[in-house]
Amino acid sequence: MPELSPNQVALQLAALAREMQNLADGLDKLETDAVEARENYIVAYADAFLHTTGPMDVRKQAALLETSDARLAAEVGEAKVRAARGQISALKVRIDVGRSASALVRAEADLLGVRR
């Protein structure tokens, strides 16, 4: 592992913080999109169910078939939210590693009597 200067560590942590902010900002939109997609599916299902005739089971299955695209869009939206949260969790780990590296650089500087 190459030696890092305090400035390099600080720059890496700042870059990670910006990346975290961008992911968090994107997560807000993904969550809103997922909620809207889920609601669109629910409304489409209800509409399809109410406009289909026949026994209850037939109406349910017809509504499922008719709204499969909306259901898929809702599930994809929720998967995107989970993926973004996973990216944020991974980034938090990277930031923690960066903080540890920063502490090691400071400790090494202190041992060597280097002024910060």
C-alpha cells in the first residue's frame, strides 16, 4: 500500500463525502419514483379488477395479467432503492477505512515528529 500524505487522505475523504451526498440525493428521487410506481400499480390493479367480470379468482388473475407492466415497474423501483442503499452502505465502509487511514497517518506523523 503506498504511503499517503495527510492531504491525500483528506482529499480522498472529501471525494467520498461528495459521492455519498450524490448517492443520498439520488436515493430521494428513487424512493419517490418507487412510491409513485407502487401507487400506479395499485390503482391500475383495482381498475382492472373492477372492470373485469366473472368469478372472484378469474377477476384477480385477469387484473394481475393486465397490470403486469405496472407491477414490474413498481418492483424495479423498489430494487433500485435497495441497490442505492447498498451503495451507500458500502460507501460508509470506505469512509470508515479512510478515517482509519487518516488516524494512522497522523499517528505516524506524531511518531516521526512531523508538524501538521
